[in-house]
Amino acid sequence: MKYQRGFTLSGLILWGVILGLGGILAAKVVPEVIDFYKIKKNVASTANNAENMTVADIRRSYERYADVDGITTIKPADLDIYKEGGVVVIAFAYETRIPLFLNVSLMLDFQGASKSR
């Protein structure tokens, strides 16, 4: 006796819906994650060049990096700048909400810090 193989139409539709919803979710989340890594890179670059700079100079330096990458999520005033053991540390934290459907949204909480050298 031979066994039948293959997909049923209902199984194919179910998996199509699951993969479609996963793709939509990924399309909404990936840009926010990319922005986080751009911010982290810019903060690290700013911290590496922050030796003998004032807080205002550090904020202006970050602003130039953010302008080049088109980052509007974190403003220079949102950065926490302090020294730890003689090393400049720039920290940031923010949250973003991604609307999914109706009144359901996904909240992502990002935070990071950079130590120079």
C-alpha cells in the first residue's frame, strides 16, 4: 500500500499565514534594530574622540555623526556623559513603540554605553 505525500490546502494556507505574519513583524522590527546599532556605533566613535573635550563638544560631535546617518531617535541632549576611572563614558537609553494592528503595538527598550579605549 502506498502512502500519500504532500501538503493539504489548509496546511499550506496556515503556514502561509504564519510566515506572512512573521515577515511583516520582521519588516517592522529590523529597521529599529538597525537604528540602534547605528546609534551605538556613533556613540562609540564619539567616545573614542572625546579626550580633552567638554560635554558640549561631545554632544556636538555626536550630533554630526547622527546627522550623517540620519538618526533622529536620540538627540544629543538625551546622552548621559560622565567619566569613569578617567575614561569618558557615553550612555543612552530609549524605547520605541511599533504599531502592529488595531490597538496592539510592540515596545522595544534599547540601552547602551560606550567606553573609549
